[in-house]
Amino acid sequence: MSSFKEIEAFVSVATRGSLSAAARADGVTPAMMGRRIDALEERLGVKLLVRTTRRLSLTFEGSAFLEDCQRILNDLANAEASVSLGGVKASGHIKVSAPAGFGRRHVAPLIRDFLAAHGDVSCSLDLSDRLVDLVNEGVDCAIRIGELTDSSLVSVRLADNRRVVVASPAYLARRGVPATPDDLLSHDCLSLNPQRGWVFGDPEAPGAMRVVKVSGRFECNDGTVLHEWALAGIGLAWRSMWEVQRDLAQGALVSVLDTFAAPSTGIYAVFPQNRRLPLRVRLLIDHLRGNFGQPDYWRAG
């Protein structure tokens, strides 16, 4: 059994999360995959994986070794692709994380198209609003919206993002149009739970920001529900343009307080700075940026 096969088996099991999934991908039995892992651990003299009947997890040594192995395999794949007869060709597995609402609407469809164009690439897409740990969770690329605070990550700006206060025409006809952020205190505001406040700029002091704590009878921890409530005429909502731009164009929602809108933030692809990006990840980021960079894309929703 070659050392290279053992390393390939280890990376496959670690990234796919189980012996059976890795065995199916390699066309062997789970027992064979287990023997490769056992041989690798015996040769190295360390435990790389903790295996139970219910789950599989990496040890500290396994996590460090996985990163080195992935880099070696990625470099080899890129080297082979650069000299192959068909030119550069992406292959391998990508693990992507994205916020739930944005990922469902704007990342998942584009990944579907990307995989259709790159038949040798597979992808695991994790949709979650929690802040994932890219290194410890084996995530190749994460999509994040807003200001970035983690200096250990490299970021690629994919698009701008602006947030606006919106309501249905029916609600505004019934309750009136707020003229200033302070007027929100007398309106039904659809707020995200837990409440973080709505951020506004000051037209008379560029760069100045203020946070308004709004209130109302309807709260939810899911932004999609707030969007649906706004469409139903229940109240005002503070939503991202990526979510409501089509509704604004169609007249289903109307934006208010635009003069007080806070400056745009960004939509980013982030990845660890000490990890060399494999070809498949670079091409996926280019695919996302190319689509998000087209104004017609956002108007289409």
C-alpha cells in the first residue's frame, strides 16, 4: 500500500466525515479505507482520527496534518492540470459556508451552475448564520456579509451590499411614510430577534452613524420571515438590497428613509491566509464575483 494512497484516504475521510462516504467516492469498501487509515497512523506513530460508531473527528495532530496533506494534493492536482492535454481543469471537493438566507437565494444556484460546468468538482454547501471556524471545520471558502474583523482571513470582495427600510404600499398608505429615523418609534417595525438596532447615516455629517432601537409586535430570528411579513403589509423592515431589490423594482415594496441610509458594506469570499487556494476554489470565487458584478443579476433577484 503506497504512502500516497494512505494520504489520499485520510484527506477523503476527513473532508467527507465518514469512512463509508470516502469509500464510495474511491470505489472501495469501508474496511479497505479503514485499513489505509490504520496503516498511515501506524507509520506516523500518531492518532489522526477518533472513530466511534456514531461520529468521526480529527485529533489535534490530525487537523494540522490534514491542512498539509490538502495543500500537497492541491499542488499536485494543479501541476498535473497545467500540463495536461486539455489545459487547466478543476477537480476535487470544495466545502463552502454561507449565511442561510443569502446562501439559499444567491450562492446555491450559482454553485449548481458551477458544478454543471466542472464535472470533476464536488461541493458541500453549509448554510448557517453562525460564524464558522474555517480552519478547524475544514471550510475552503466562506461567504460573509458586512464588516470583516478576523485579520487571519484573506477576503475577496464579491459585491456591495446596502440595507434599506422597506414596507408595502398598503402599509404606508395605512400608517404614513416616516420622514426621519425617529419616526420609526411610532411605527410597527419588524425586528430581528435578538434585536441589534437599525443603523442609519447622518446626511449632515458624512460618516457619522447612529443606531435606532425599534419595536413592534412582530419579531423573528429569521430574516426571510421578516421579508415576507413586510410584503404582507404588517410593518416596516430593515433588509439588504440583495433580498428586496426585485420587490422594489416590481413595486411590491417601497424604500423609505433613503436619505438616512448607512454607507454600503460588502459581500466577501474569505479563506485562511496561510492556505494556498486550489484551482477549483479560485474558479468558484471568480464565478461568484463575475455573476454578482452584473447589475442585471441583482435586478433579476
